Amino acid sequence: MQPAWKKFSENLDINEKGHLLIGQHDAVELAKEFGTPLYVLDEDMMRLCCRRFNQAMQEHYDGNGLCHFACKALCTMHTARVTAEEGLGADVVSGGEVYTLYKAGFPMEKAYFHGNNKTADEIELAIDCGVGHFIVDNRYELDMLNEIAEKKGVVQKILFRIKPGVDAHVHEFVKTGQIDSKFGVALENGEAEEIHRYALGLKNVQVDGVHCHIASGVFEAGPFLEAAEVMMDFIAKLKEKYGIEAKILNLGGGFGVAYDEEDEPLPIGEYIKQVADTIKRIAKEKGLELPYLVFEPGRAIVAQAGVTLYTVGGVKPIENVRTYVSVDGGMGDNPRYLMYQAKYTALLANKAAEENVAPVTIAGKCCESGDLIQEHVMMPELKVGDILAVLGTGAYNYSMASNYNRIPRPAMVALRGAEKRIVVKRETYEDIIRNDII
């Protein structure tokens, strides 16, 4: 009988030793060789997800578009190179992400720079690095960008971030498409139309299109279809009233992925097919040219490719309450459970074939009661020294990691075929105090 996690972890298996297998690699051996906590990135899985997006765009929209990797999900020089090699664009949200891609040799004309409060320094850096498009969030940013672009003698291509007023039915913390959001300009109150009209009078920006992002972790096509309809209607309005040809329609990301056997996301191709069909229909009805279509998947590209390995320390049963199992990581390398009770699937890598016998709560080592990775997880009998694996940690784990309690952040090892190599070094205590001044 297959374990439940096999349903959604197509790159994982159990080997003849009863150990968790990540791609071609024994997770227990990886823990021995590289230490724990350890981020493991199955590069083959990441590349496969990139190719699925490219294939879907080619098949359902005649290749008239591009998928951009949302770098906030996992931004390293290594993932930047993988993204470039697979032909994707990139979505960056800070000067640090811009600089990382630039230093990795990423083709910056395929990068879109997002963010609701870009600083002047970040804008200058992005222009100097050759970022292709800015996703402009507000009037203040638009004026600052136009002024900096004029000083540098460039006309910067832009899209405006629009709040389409679509309810994606997800956690409040990851909703971004409603009027009450810190991101973008709203349709309902006329902000979106007004900022486009205002931009027509600026000489150093070129409006190429519109952008929206409704939410993260969306498991149905409906909200994306609604967003596509709203945005296409707005594109038609801009053309009719102001003669603005929105050549690019960027619908953001937010595709849901499976974190346990209960999750049922649509196949990537189905999301894109339904959206593409909607855009084609509306374009025909309104006499519009088909816009260049952009999606910005992040989680859907790297979540499944990631596994975090920990070593079990204390096992603390509290009679008639629960059993705490402490590991050598926690909220410092994965804060998502503390933030919004994000669910994960966990198992014992060295006992992956054994039957689960009792529920446990996986606790981190930080001095914080809320430092938990998951609660009420069924596990085999645990002992100190067991290797615990948390699945689906490729997205928003390393990128959200911190040094809380001055704990060094883990290393990251990338797996490709039979090869394995460190792509992010483990931090040391010297790294922790590097910027301190006595």
C-alpha cells in the first residue's frame, strides 16, 4: 500500500532500506553528508515544473506569452540560473532580488520589478541592471520612476498593478486582489483609470499593459477566469477612452499546490487553458488584439521540489495532552506555520516504510511557544537521532528564514540526476556577528 504522500509527491519514493528517496538520493545519507537542518532542492523537479508551464503556454496560447518565476518563493543565484536555462522570465520584488538575478547572469530584460514601496535606490539599481518592466503600484512611484528615468536618459517600460476586486476565497493574509489591499490601484473607485490617464502626460515611461494578482494558493480556475474577464474589459475601456493599447496582460500567480493528500489543485495546463480560452473569447467579442499573456508562478514551480530534513532531539510525552518532538530547526527556517498555520506533510526519513502509531506535535528549538512546524502528525515510534522530513518546503521557507535566537540558517543542497551539490552554504556563528559593531 502506497503512503498517502505519494499522491502528491511524484518525485519522492521509499528505497530498499525503507528510507525516503528524493529523486535518486537517500534522504538519510544526505543528512549524514551535509548535516541538518538541511534544505534539499530537487532541481529535476523544479525544471519539470518550469517545462510544464512553458508547454501549457505553447499549447493553449500559441506561445504568445511567458511564465515568470516569482523569485520571492525561492531566490538564490542557483535558482536564477535554472530559471534562465528553462527560458522563464522573473518576477522580482526588491533591490536584493534584482541584484541576485543580475549577478547570476539572468537576462534582465525578462525581469518584471514589483513592489508597493520601491525606493529611489532600488529604482536606480533596477534601471542600471536593465530590468525590462516595472510593475508600478501607485502615483508616487510613477512620478519618482519618471524623474529617475529622465535623469538616466531612458524611457522605462511599465505595467500598472490593478486591484480587480476578485475574491479568491483564501486566507486573509494571502488575498491581494480586493480593494482593501496595500497593493496597486483599484478599479471600483476609478484609481486605475485615473493613473493611466495621468501617465499619458509623462515622457519617460511607456505603458505596455496591466497586471493583477488575486491571491496565493488558489485551487480552482474560477477566480482566474473572473480576473481575466475584468482585466480584458478594462483593456477595452483604456483603448476606447484614451487610445491606450495594453499589449501585455499579466495575471500574476497564485496557483495552488498540494501540501497533503486532501489538496486537489488543477493541473497547470488546465488553469492556463481555461484562462487562455476566456481571453480569446473576450478579445474576439470586443475587437481586441490578443495581449501577450504573462503568469507569475512561484510556489507551483518550487514547492514540491523542496524537502527540509531535521534531526530529532527530545521526545516529550505529556500524558493526556500531547507528545512534543523537538527538532534542530523550526520557525527560523520555516515560519509559515507560526504565521498562518500552513499545513505540511511530515514523515520519518529513516523509517518511511514503517506504520504510523501515534500523533505528535513537531516543535522547533526557538525560545518561543509558537515555534511549531506541525501539530497532531501521525508518526511511527520516534527516537532521538531519527531524521524527520517535511515535504513541500521549496517555497517560502528559505526565502522567509531568519536568524531568530541567533540560529544560523541551514545549507541548501541541489540534486540533479545522480549529482548533488551545495548551492547555499550553511551559515556559521561568524556569519551571525559579521555586521555587529562593538
